[in-house]
Amino acid sequence: MIENIHDHYTDEEILKLQIEPDSLRWKEMLEFNDTEIDFLQSLLFYNLTEKVNPDMKNNQRLLKKLDSIKEANETQLNQLLNFRKDLYKFRECDEVACENKYLKDFYTLKQVLTQHFRDFRDLKKMIFIFFGKGFENKFEQKTYFI
């Protein structure tokens, strides 16, 4: 993308160049999030945690949070797909007001997705800590050297 940016481009023109690759990257990230969520739900749901960390109350809380983030992920993916579907209208804009509408929509979507990715990353961290504490308790007397 950097090779497409010329010295004389304005910030608005640079933003226009970012829309297609950014929206495609976000789509891939949201789709992979769905795979990660399914995997993490399986780990927690199939009681694998009971063998690692018997804190079933926390297990249930994490499962609920995963359900919530999965729903949010689906919502964000649908919003993104709708945005991408309308990109042809943006390319056909002849007026500044039309361009500004799509640029504003893009910027708003970017903010929402950035927060969503941050929320999911924080939840994954909580799950990793949950498993990590279980591993520490199970193997605290054993020392492994690599």
C-alpha cells in the first residue's frame, strides 16, 4: 500500500487508499476470531479445565464472556460486510459530502473494531491466566528445564 502513496496526496486521499486493504484485513481477523472463540469455548465447555483448574465458577463466567464476545464478533462481521458491500458507492461519489459520509463511516467502523479486538484480546488474556494458574497449581512441585 505504501507504494501507492505519493508525496502530493492529502490525508483524505491516503485514507481512501486504506479503506479496501484495511476492511479486508478486518474481515480476516473477525473470521479468525470466530475460530479462536470456538476453540476456547471447547476448552472451557468440555471440562478440560476441571483437570487443569477446578474453579468452575470462573469457568462459567469465562464461557459467558465468550458467548458475549462471539455475538459481538458476528455483529461486527455483519457490519463490516455491509460496509464492504457499499464500497462501490464510495468509489462513485462525485460530491465531497458523499465522500465524507463514507470516510466518516470508515473511521467510525475502525474505532468500533479496534475496541472489539482489544476486548477480545483482554478476554483471551483472562482465559490464558485462568489456565496458567491451573497449570501452576498442578505442576508447582515439578520443575521442567528446556
